[in-house]
Amino acid sequence: MIRFENVTKRYPDGTTAVEGLSFEVERGEIVTLVGPSGCGKTTTMKMVNRLIEPTSGRILLDGADIADADPVELRRRIGYVIQQVGLFPHKTVLENTATVPHLLGWPRARRRERAAELLELVGLDPAVHGARYPEQLSGGQRQRVGVARALAADPPVLLMDEPFGAVDPVVRGHLQSEFLKLQAALHKTVLLVTHDIEEAVRLGDRIAVYGEGRVEQFAAPSKVLGAPATPYVADFVGADRGLKRLAVTPIETADLEEPPVVNLNDRMETAVARMRADGARWAVVLDDGTELHGWIAAETADDAAPTATVADHARRMEAWLPIGASLKQAFSTMLQYDAGWIAVLDPERDHRFLGVLTPRRLHEALRRSVDADERDIDRADVVLKSVGAA
């Protein structure tokens, strides 16, 4: 969708902002540009909508050289979100959101309808916020309006320059989550600039790690964290990149253990027999189908009357996640509930119980993920050696 072909930007004083830049952003993909201040990432983004003209090379948008396009018309086809939002203070939220449709000559009723639709999409009630002015909004609300304005004319491409950098960490995390939900519904092609490697990892389908004026590595977040291409990248992503990698490593069925399972209507003597057969100190309790109800401890089962049912003694289980959730979410859930394991369910099959993830299996999943990237193979093909093995 967006292709950089040997693009260089050199200023008259001899300063080179970017040099020999070549990479491609695929349709519907989020690519994050990350690096220290002054490395050329914002210059890269501004060349896409011709706010800055390249010195040499070509930038193609959907196969067409943007140098042949009218700059004004080009910018109206590309959504643009900046850190300070840039809302017009004398216009209402609804009018700000409708800016591009207004410039494109849409009828008043149509552009107001579109603006209201977009405000709802970003979580703002147009009946409540539409008539307000930017100064009457919080920082997070202004940022939402900025995103809505960028999407108003339904552009295929969205450029975002430090879009969540001007808000506090809690609001920032919430905005990131909302943006990912929005992207899942809209599938825009997004180029996003950030200096925060954690934001780049969380939001990007692929990451371009910038050195001074050039890309040191262009790869998926897991690859950047697991197999840094250069010492510079390794230093930039940090010594704790293994912890960061938890956020981009999903739980897979191969990571799960299969504990003894009992049903609510089973007699306690059945539950005891199953746990003893497995040498387990607990069992997962399902309802009369395949959905998780909770768990039962061996001590409880041993002390219960043999003719009692599991339903009389089972405990509810709150520590669970859907398959595909990140290992970071799994670790966080274990800590939140002080749990030695979490249940993993399949939301696509009526939350069917799949197995449990233990701390040992979580560690092994992370090791397999790192090894798979280093060797460029699938996680399922990785055979782990025990710690301390020859």
C-alpha cells in the first residue's frame, strides 16, 4: 500500500534526515516507526503526505508515485493525527470532526451525520460532546476527536505522529486499546511514529527501528525483541526485552496442560479417584457441558462425604483467559488472583475449556517463541532442553 524506494531527504545545509530508505507497509497493516528524537521517523511520515518532499527516491501509494499527485488532494485522502491534536479552538467538536468532509464539499447534513457516526465510533456521545469546544474536553477526549477527524472522509491511509504521547499513562493505555479495537473493525493502513518501544510493540504489526537516518531493523515485534538484528537494536529495545516479549507472544494450545477434569454432577468419590489417578492436588470443574465452572482441591474432596456431589464443594474460578491472549496477560492474571495456574478457554466455541497454563508452561512458551524466531522456524517445531541439560 505504501512503498519507500531508496528514499533520501537531505537539507540544503547538508543535514541528512533519512538515507536510502526502503520498506513497504502492506494494506491494512500497522507499522510503527520507533527511535530516538532526531532519527528521521517523523520526516519519513511527513514525506508520505508531502508535507516534506524527498530529495531522491520514490514513495508509492497504492502503486502510484505520490510525486505525480496534487499535494492538497493527496492530503485529503490521507488521515493525519498528531500529538497535540491540532483541533480548531473556535469550532465545536462536531465541526472539527467534519473538517475534511467540509473541504471536500459534502452537503451539511451528510457531513454532520458522518461526524456524529465517527464520534460514536471513538466512544464519544455526539449528543453530549458534539456541541462542546476543545477546551471543554479532557486530553484523552481531544485525542479521540483527533482520530475521528482523521477518519471522517474514510481515508485508506492513516498517519499518526506520537498520537498518544500528550496524555497520562493510564489514559494512554486505554486509548491504545481503543485504537486497536477500532483498527480491527476498520483495517486502515497505518504508519505510526513513537519513541516508546513498548507502544511500538503493542500497536505494530511490524516495527521499523530507526538509528540515525536509517532503519536498523524492520520486522514483527516478536522478531525485534527475540532476535535484534544489530547491537544498536538490542540496546534500544533494552535488556528486559524478554519481559516485553511476553506482550507479543500468544497462548497456544500446545502451551497448555491437561489437568484432571470433573463435572458439577459427579459424586465426590469420582473426583477423588480422578485426582489420585493423576497424582494431582486439584481438578478443574466443568458444568454439565464443556464450560468452566471452577475447581476443587484434593483436601476438600478427601474430607467430603463420598456420596456428595462436586457442586456442593466446588469453588468458582476467576483466573481465566481466552486462547490467543498474550503471555503478559497470563502472567498479570496469575498475579492478580494469586493463582498457581489459569484456565484457558475458546471463545469461538462457547468458551469451551481447553486446558490450563502454569508458570512452568508460560516460561517454556516464551523460550519456544524466542528460539523459533532465532532459528526462523515455527514454535511447534521447537524442542526445548531442560534447564541444566547437557
